[in-house]
Amino acid sequence: MKSTPAPSTSQGFRARLLIPAGLALGLFIFGGCATPISVSSNPPGASISAKGKSLGVTPAQVTPEGNTAFEIDFRLDGYFPETAMVNPGSAQGGISVKMEPTTIKKSYDVASTPAGANVLLDGQNVGTTPSSGVNVVYSRDSKRAAYKPHTLTVSKTDYESESIQLTESTDNVPAFTLTLLKDDRVYAFSATTTDGQELNADVTLGGKVVGQTPLKLPLTFRRSNKNNPWPKFEYSVEVPAKYKPVSGVIDYGSGLSIPLKLEAIVEITTQLVGPSLVLSPTGVALRSTRVAAVAMLSTREGSEIVSDLKPVTDYKRKDMKENAATRAESINSFCVSPDGQNVIFSLTERDEEGGLYSNLFIKRSDDVAGGVARLTQGN
């Protein structure tokens, strides 16, 4: 190789360096090529492109063309797109981006008491309790937005549904306890006397006779929500005119067996309709009267039949006397004792001064010839 020596500056020459031809070509090539840049993403596997041209899949080595800055686009299914700027003229190292997911998937186990309830996610049936592995996908509109919540509902016939809200921070679903809203029950009614003899008594519910004892009575308890009380049913059991009624209330806490003891009716309040003797312009007259009375249970045999009437007294009529002043001397009222054995009557008389007074007398009702006993003495 021949080289030209550098001229002396004192002689006015321009200094010039002669470079071998092979070395000059190498410097030209090196100066025209860019350094490759490492491009990665978290997670990896993202497709990268620049200016509409695909550059491969991360991780990758990208060699810039020229010294102009440009953008690299990152795309990965399930993640929001990302962009990174590349500046070949700077001392830029490798490029790495973190990609934000568009969704989060979680799995839950769902249980309830009682079991067999439907599991609904945002209104869609996804299983029956106990259910394991209920998949829930949380999504969001942008990488800076919050994940959208979901509603999990457990529903069963005759029970009140229960719901909770699920968020991306929910790790476990607590067990559901469902509250009963409707229940069908059968109540057994029985009635006996105080000494244990079984009775066929009428059972009344809500004012309506529903059967006779022994009776199996179906009832349905229903309420609109768990905060409302259960309904109550009022009942009454009796043998009309023979045994006193027994009343009670059936609530949800009542036992299913309702044994009752009925007391016999020995007294009732009634009206006593009978004859009454009154004074009329022509003498004593017979009229019908109504008097409130207490009727007592008769222990006598009911087979006795009244075949005829017997006189109780043999007093002569006083109203036939010529002297009108004596017409008041007569029986003015009477009654029969509760056992039917005696008649008590009131006899009106005049005193020496013409004033009226009365006294009570008693006589056996079945002895016509028997005497009369005076009960009161006075004027």
C-alpha cells in the first residue's frame, strides 16, 4: 500500500489522511446500520407492529430503520392494547410493557340451607345448591375503570330468595340460610268428656264448621316476606246444647295435636213461657208471660210422657161473688220448682181495712189431696 506523507504546515498544505479502501468500506457499513432493540411484554405472547407492519410476537428483537422515532403497538387477547415509543437516536435500552387484563375470572362454591335451591347469576340459572365451581367473569370498560360487579341469588319454592353482590375482591361466598314463607300442616283435633269419653264435637274455624272430632284439619301458613309474622287461626269446638264450647288459637308454634276436654252444660239462660193470673174487670184472667230464667240439666229419664193434666188446688172461684170487693181474693201467680215436684203460688187477700196483701204457699204437684203449706206470714 502506498501512502502520501502529511505535508508540513509550514509549507501551506492541507493535511489529509489516506485511509485504506477496505477499512473505509467497513466504517461506511457500520455507520449505516441501527442496533437491535429488545421488546417484551408482561404477559408475553403479545403481537407487536409498527406503522402497520407486523414485527412478531413478544419477546422479540426489533431493528429500527433509520433514526426516526416510531411507535410499537402491542395486542393480546384478553388485555387492553398498549403502545411504546422507540427513539433510535437515543441511548434507549430494551422496551417492556405491562398489559392490563380486560377481565378477571373467579370460581365459587355455593351452598344453602335447605339444599336444592336454584343458583342464579345476574338472573341466569347456573346450578343447584350445593354447587361447586360457579364461574364468574368480571369485566371493565378501560384499564383504569373498576370491574363490574355481579349479583348472585339463591331461590327455592316456598322460601324467600337471598342475594349478595360479587366483586373482583370476593374470594368466598358464605352459605345461604333461606327463610320459609309457606308451609302446609295437618292438625289433629280430638274431644272427650271430663271423664275421658270420646265425643263427636263440631269444629269451627273462622266462623264455619269444618268437621267433627276426631278430625284431621289441613292448614296452610303463608306470609309475604320473612319479616312478617305467620297468620293465626281461631277455632272453637263444642257439642251444641250439650257441652260447653272450647276456643283457642292455632299459631305456627302450636303442636300438631289438639286434644280437648269438654264440660257438660248443666245450666242455660232461657225464657220461661207460662201462664199468669191477672185481674180483669170480670175477675181473674189467664195470660201468657215470658220471664228470663235459668234452665238446669234434668237427670231424670227423658222417656216420661205427660198423658193427662192434674189439678193442683181446689179453690173455688172468687170472681163469682156478688161483692165486687172480694174478687181480688184469688191466686195471682205461681211457678213450678226446677225439679217439677212442687208448685209455689201467691194468694192475694184483703185485710180488715180492705187493703190487699199476698203470701206464698207451696203444694206438692203430684198430690191433689195433699195439704198446702204456708211459706210466708204477713200483711
